Amino acid sequence: MTKISIIGAGSAFTREIAMDILLIEGLEGGTIALVDIDERRLELARRLVLQIVERTGKKWEVIASTDRREVIGGSQFVINQIEVGGLETVRYEYEIPLKYGVKQCIGDTLGPGGLFKTLRTLPSWMEIVRDIEALCPDCIILNYTNPMSAVTLLTSRITDIPVVGLCHSIQNTSAQLAEYAGVPYEEMSWKAGGINHMSWFVELSHAGRDLYPVLLEKIQTPELLRQDPVRFDAMKYLGAFVSESSGHFSEYIPYYRKRQSLIDQHCNSGYNGATGFYADNWPIWRRENDEQIVSQLEGAAPLELKSSNEYAAIIIEAVLKNEPKVIYGNVPNRGLIENLQADGVVEVACLVDGKGVQPCRFGRLPEHLAALCRSNMAFFDLAVEAVRRSDREMARHALMLDPLTAAVCSLEEIGSMFDELYEAEQGFVPVLK
């Protein structure tokens, strides 16, 4: 009997992932175990998944607990989507760096915000992994929690249980590229690889025609350039389109947020790079998600039965049915991309079937693109090892390597910023020696 556990079930991902699983053709029953430490949000998730089960007419059991050890035993798949202390710390992680001139748009993966989210998240996740090893050691871990690269990297270093990190940036970006180029999505071909939020579409074509000259011509029109300003500008100079939104991507390299004039030139509203966008909106998004679930449960808002473009259910179906599928996943490198760190985590195409998730060899990235990825990978490596070793200096050094922070601040300023953040987040981050 199929058993799937979702840890952090109060997350917005649960609705889509549960819907996708319950719409798998031929998978008529099993158990979905929901875990969250927030009783109210857990109950909302439980009622929502039960409603989806009822709507699909399938025979799934839904169990829920604030104690994961009560419910995850025997799971074949464990989906991680935890958020550790995000509401309480989001202002610190935006406002303290802002005092030092670091103007983050999202700040939950790299940069000061990404570092302290890593420090907050990994200790809790390490405890969860130990329980997974004890209670469902034969499972596959599907990770949705950011910082994606850091969480997946840690997992690969502390357990032999297979893990794949899942994002929707490749799916979304490939669809956007087809729209930008004016070609049918199903007819477009591409090759992409790199790291999460910085995978590069090194090949992009339609019916044998290279689409990059088409895109370069199209962005001469200001209206299109404004739709994705940072990514299109980077494409002009770097020769490839990147997988994450303009706002996120502007934080991962040192070129776009180092002074206000550049932010004004390249970064406009929302996910296109607005300063403080995540800090200002994350609490609102969480509240609105909960309110929408309540409305759906009460029948005031529609709950439409349709599949999303998330990869979790695709993996589950491919493994259980032994029907080959291709997804893009974040996995241990081990030579998949030759000019990125062998012991790091990369994002590549993966074949999935009854044998599990099998990453495909990519080869080499163009060296300048690989170098940009390596700068981020070094940050993740130091942040992960800082948690594993309880090493404050290692965490401080990670922030010193962050491309945006280094573009704005001196080493002394970075050290002071780190100390101020560390002091502000006592009780949320581990004690580092």
C-alpha cells in the first residue's frame, strides 16, 4: 500500500501536491500522512486533503499529527516543505542588511537572508532526517524547502537515503521562453543545467532554429524587456537565459543591486526585483493562503481539480508504475556537471522510473556560467558545514563570499552585519562556537 508523508503540511505546496497525487490515474488508494507543528494549519491541511480525496472519489486515508514519529513510519516518499521561524525573523533579515546597503528582493536562498534561513532550517531538518532513517529508511526524500541547494546538500551529506530537490523554475522558465520567442511550447527544445535558481538554458531551439537571435531581436522592444529585465539583460552579455525570476537572480550575482542607480535601471516591481518584496509580502501571502483554504473548505471559493506543473507526483507515479518520466532535479553532482564541485548539488535532467531518480550527465557548462554557479556553491558549502560543525567563523565566511553582500560591503562591515543578525536571531539559530 502506498504511503506518502508531507512534513510542513501547512505550506502552500500541500494543496497542489495532494491534488497532483490524487489525480494520478490508477493510483486509487493509500495513506497520506500530514505533519506540522502548527496545529491550526495542520487541521486546515487535513480538512483540505480530505476534501480533495472526497472530490476525486478515491480511497485514500488521511492521517495527521504534530508528532512526525507517530505517522511517517513505512513511508515510500517523504516530502519536505518546512518553514522554520520565518514570520518571526523576516524583518530582521531584510532590515539589518539594509542598514549596511544590502538591498534584497527575496533574500531566502542566498545573501544575508538566505544564510540565516539556512542556519534556522538545517538543525530542525537534521533531526527530521534522523527520524526518517529510523522509521522509513527505504523512502525517497522529495525536498521543496528553501534554501533548496543547502537543504539538499546537507541531506546528501548526512544520510544515504536518496534525495532530490524539486523546484518549478525550469518548468516555468521554459514556458516563458516559448512565449517570449513566440513558438509552441511542445515544439521547443532546450538543454539546461547548473544549480537551483541558476540553471542555464545553454541550448534553445525550435525546428532546428536557434532561438537566441530571435530573443535578442525581440528585446529591442522595451515592452518585452520590462517583463523580465534582469534576465534579458544578463542574456545579452552572458549568452544564456537563467532559470529563476529577475528579482531572485538579481541577488545571486554582483552586477545589479550594488547601487541604487542600477536597481532603478534594471529592477522594477515585484518578482522583477523590488527591494523588500519578500519581507513586505511574506506574512500577507501566508495569511491569504490560509484564508483561501478556509474559503474553499466552506464552499465560498472553488476548489478546481487540476494538476499543477510540480514534479513530486510525476516522480511518485513514475516510481510506483515503473513508467519512465523526465524531470529536472537537484541532486548530488558526482561528475554530472564536470566543471562544478563534485561534492556539491546541481540541477540537471533526471530519468525517473521504478529504480528511482537517476540523474543524467550534463557535461560542461560554459566556464563563465560555471564560475557564477561556483560562487553560490561555495556559499552553500560553507553555510552547511557551519551548521554541521557549529562553527560561527565558517558561517561568517559564507556571508563574506555572498556575491551581493561582497559587492556592497567591506569585510569589516560584513562581520558586523553577521554579528548583528546573529544577536537578533538568538533562539531561532543554533549556538555557533
